[in-house]
Amino acid sequence: MDDQVIQITKINSEDFIFKDKQNITFPIPPLASANFYYKNGVQILKTCATIYINSKGTEKPTVQRTTEEDGILTIYYDYEWDEISPETYNVYYIETDYTSDTVGDITEVITYLKYTPSTTVVGGGDGDDPTTSRGTKTSIGV
């Protein structure tokens, strides 16, 4: 199993503000797409995601964990945030390439923006995603 982060890039130059804040749930789930392609005869699953995080934070998000099970690839994008909906956001584009012996069996990708407060150690426990994380299910494009 190989998961390669191609890029994590901030794509806004000024703080992003949603005009209709009443219909936003926080955290905002990633907007994601996924497609297969071949490179040197190897099938690769490219996943692209746009995530919105608090612009007052200084850390960019990271790709912390990828799991493949029963035809579903799950990707966790982690960053530290408080549990209050921010007024302004930074928008990040994250692109990863994934391959494994069973990559061709993947039919869905679930991406999570994962709650990782600086005062709590996340991971290595029972494997449950914190209840304040948000995810998006994406079908694989061909």
C-alpha cells in the first residue's frame, strides 16, 4: 500500500468568507473527487480535495491516515482547530496518489476533515473518528 501526497496548497490569497453562514455546518466536509489513471503500467487512484479551515490558524492541514477496506478508501485530513465556527477560512487543495495490490477494487473514497485539538492526542487508540469530524463520500470516476 502506497499513499503519496502530491501537494497541499493554500489556494486563497485573502481570507475566504461564506456569505450564507446560517446554512453552514462546521466543520465543513471536504469537497473531493477521485479518478483512476495509469503510470508506467501501474494503476493509481488520484484523490483531490478542497478543505476549508480557520484562517486564524497557522498550521496547514496534513494527510495523517489512509485505510483501504472492502472497496472503500478512507483518507483523514488533520489540522488543529477549536470547536467554534470561524468567521473566515483558508482554502486548501490537497492531492494524493494511492496504489496497492487491490487499488482497482476501490469503488468509493471517504475523506474526513479530522478534529485534532492541540490538547488531545488523536490516533493509536480504538480507531474511532472523533464525533466532531466531518466527511464526504465520493464515487470513483473512470
